[in-house]
Amino acid sequence: MPSPALVVTDQDRATLESWTRSSTVSAGQRERAEIVVAVASGEGVSGASRTLGVSRPTVIKWRDRFVSDGVDGLADRPRGGRPKMIDDARIIAMTLEPPPESLGVTHWSSMLLARHLGVSDATVARAWRAYRVQPWRSETFKFSTDPELEAKVRDVVGLYLNPPQNAVVLCLDEKSQIQALNRTQPILPVRPGLPERATHDYKRNGTTTLFAALEVATGTLTDPCYDRHGKAEFLDFLKRVARAYPRRRLHIVLDNYHTPRHDEIIQWLAKNPRITLHFTPTSGSWLNLVEVSFSIITRQAIRRGSFDSVKDLVAAIARSSTATTIVANRSPGPRPRTRSSRMPRVNELQPRPLTGHITRRSGRHREGGIR
């Protein structure tokens, strides 16, 4: 009997190929898609069997299923056996409700919910997988309540995408209370089959505060460390940044906190009109690009380090920031710009208004900016 012709439409082929690359579909579904794609490509039953490492009857089965039912035929059919004692809808509904207070827990586990419903924990786990419910996971979020959220986002993003001519855009922030920790025993280095290991306890040898200013265009960091983090240190750092960029207009992006609004700092800024401050929205420090540098320094120089003194910690931070700046300035050369890679100009960003009472809009930044 001749084998049935295998005709795959473009839409079905796109679906099958997406299954072969997906990490969310089951292994069986991915294998069935690979079988159909291989047979449709002309490999035949024997060729697909050798390529995919499955038996000929398996290839024939899923080829015929696809011929008769299309993509839907690759799904599992209902199996025989005892009917379910409880449907998935009840399991999911119970999972989405908090456990009774008498259980003394904050969320369900598969064994706890199975005992509560009188089913096996495998049944609960199967329903959770089917509906992608993961009660053991927890993430954080924060909504900004800043009444000028849209205006501030446009202001900061506009600086990044379309900076003023003949001006320098800097991102400034502080990382306070960095601890100089020393492990109580030497760190065991990484070995084949073993990760680096350190003792869980440590000795504190003092703290330091890192102030950093990231030049957006070049990735250059200005990052001294101070013993404290008050208005005096912030003003001293501003003066240091101003000296690093003499006779240049500076647009500085920083978090929306109280220190820059101190009277002494306001008076100093009034005497230095070439410096303009741009504040991120409340709970919007993720807009400040210097946070990326803080993350790199923390992960690569601080978190797994061991420091006998604050001086050693400061030296490690300085080495890391210098290396980060060197890497940032090593450009492989200009890339040809394509339509898809071109960054939009600020006047092309037209999101729908977030609140009805915000009327301020930012176009191209002019000299002077927002004070």
C-alpha cells in the first residue's frame, strides 16, 4: 500500500518549526513535529527514522496522524482507565486561593494540596504543568506614583536617544554601605565538578560609599569612594564631576531623592548654570544607566571578594571600574545601520498618555534643559 502523500501548508510548517525550537512544549510534541518536518522535507520514513533515532512504526504513526488530522492530530488522545476523581479546573481554582489559616502556610505545595483534595500529588503537579501555575514562585513589582511619570520618562529617555549638541550626558548615583567582608576561612577555588566555595560566616571590616557618574556616550566612569554619604559628600562629588568636564555643558540624570534639593547644593547649581539636573520618576531608578555599572562591579568585584580592610575594598572597586571603562571603550568599529537597528528619535516616541492631567511633553532637548 503506498504511503499517503504528506502536504504541509506554510502555516502548519511555521507552527511545526516553532515547536521544534520551543522550550515550553513537551519533548513528545517536539519529537512529533520533527518527524513531520523531516518527512515533509523528503527524507522519507527510513531517513527520518535514522536522523531522529526513532523507530519506523513511530514515524509512520505520526505521519499518518498528521495526514488525517493535521496539526491537531499530533496531540495526545484521551486514554482509557479510571475517570478522574477531580477535574483540573477545581485543582487550579483551589491553587489560586490562599490556604486556610489553620494550615499555617502562605501558599500551596503539591503534596499539601493533594492531601487537602484527596488526590495524588502527581495529579496536582500534572494540572499545574498543564496550566503553567507555579505557586512556589514569587516576584516583586513596584508601580510609580509620581504624578509627573510620563514627563520625566520622556525627559530622561530623550536625553539618551537624542542628547543636546556640544553637551555631555551623565548618569549619577551612589551605592552606600558597601561592606568590606572577609571570610573566616580561605575561599576554596573552583575545581572540575566543584564550584568555588566560601564559608557562610564573615568578619566586617568597615564600609564605604561609592559615588559614580557614567558618561552615556563613552561608558567612562568617575567613581570615587567616600566614608559617608551625606550632602557634603554629594556636593564634593558634583564639584569633582564638574572639574572632570571643564567648560562643557553637563546634563546629569539622577534619582529623585532629597539630597540634591538641599539649599547648599541648589545655591552651588545656581552659580554653575552649565550643569542641569534631570530626575528619574519616583521608584524609577531603573532608568538610570549607572545602575548597570553598579551591577557589574557588585557581581564581578565585590560579592565574591574577601577584603581585609576598606582600603582593599576601594582598590578592588577602582580596578573593576577601570577595567569596565576600558571594555566599554573598545569598539569593534561602526556597524552598518539597518532600518530595524536604528534607534528611534525622541519625537518618534508617542506612547498613549499615562494620566489625563499630564500636559508637559518633551521634544528635542535644548541647552539649559530642565532645572
